[in-house]
Amino acid sequence: ARPIFQIAEHFFCLYFLFEWTMRFGAFKSKWDCRRDGWFAFDSLLVGTMVIETWVMTAFLVVAGGGSGGGMGNASILRIARLLRLSRMARMARLLRAMPELLILIKGMMAAMRSVFFTLALLVLIIYVFGIAFTQLCADASCRKNFSGVLASLHMLLVNGALMDSLIDVIQPLQEAGIVFLMVFYLFLLFAALTIMNMLIGVICE
């Protein structure tokens, strides 16, 4: 990496280590730090950061100066790359800095069961109407958009339930006949206007 990024990495490592030391020193009884979940989590993050930034770097410098072959160094580099993935865990620190994020996550977990059954009902409705449109458009001008069950399911999901470019579906159905158009409007009533709004209501509740 460029020197500026290496300097920034060492600076942040030193800063987080200093923060961890101050928090550890604030405990009246040092054994009480084990009961603090956030402190234990931060200890894991700081430990991996120190190992990656200083310990692994020093080890690579020492190993590079010796006569050990390249296979050992390659393995060490792979371990160093895996340690870099641990930086993603630092995003969890945002949950402590921003409690609103934790509230949103808890709300999503609480609504997961209701959302699952709502989506299952939506899939069932799309499947039923997909088969219906495949049969209805078998010998009609709208056969291009509903050539098979999978094509019908994709068309109804994207252009029907999500209401994206409705004109691409409505125009061929209108040319095929008013019955085709009324069946599609019935699907919109169930899927787009009812189920999707129910999904929004479940998430908000």
C-alpha cells in the first residue's frame, strides 16, 4: 500500500489501542471487564487489528529476511488477508453509537415471521395468475409476453406486483381482448394494491 495509507493504518491502530487502554483502566476491578459485552467485543477487534497491523508486519519482515521459502510466506499472506476481513465486524460499533440502527434491526427481526407469510401469499397469487395467463395467452396476441409459466411469473412480478412499465403488459392484453385486461386488473388488485400494501403495513407495525 502507499505510505500515506500505511501511516493512517498505524495511527488508527494506535488510537484504538489507546482507547481500549483507557477503558480498561477505568474499571475499578479489572475482572469486571469480562461482564461488559461491548468491551469484550472491542477487545477482540483491537486484538485482531494489532495482530494484523504490527505483529504480522513484524513477522513478515523477519521471515522475509531469512532463508525460509516462499510457500511459508504465501501462507502467512493468506492469513493476513483473512484477518483483514475482521475489519467488517467494526461496523457493529455503529450499533452502540447509533441506537436507532439497533431499533430498526429489532423491528425487522420482529416482523420477519409476518413478512415471510405475506411474501408466501404473494408468491402463491403470482403462481396462480401466471398459470392462468399462460393458458389464456396460448393462442392470443399476448403470447410473446406470456410464452411460458416462468416468463409469466417474471412478467407478473416485475411489471405487475412491482408495477414497473405497466404499459408493456397492458397494451398487448388490451389488443388481445377486454377479458385479458380485466384478469390483469384483478391481479393488480390482489398483488400490487393489497398484498404489497399489507407488506408495508406489517413492516411499519
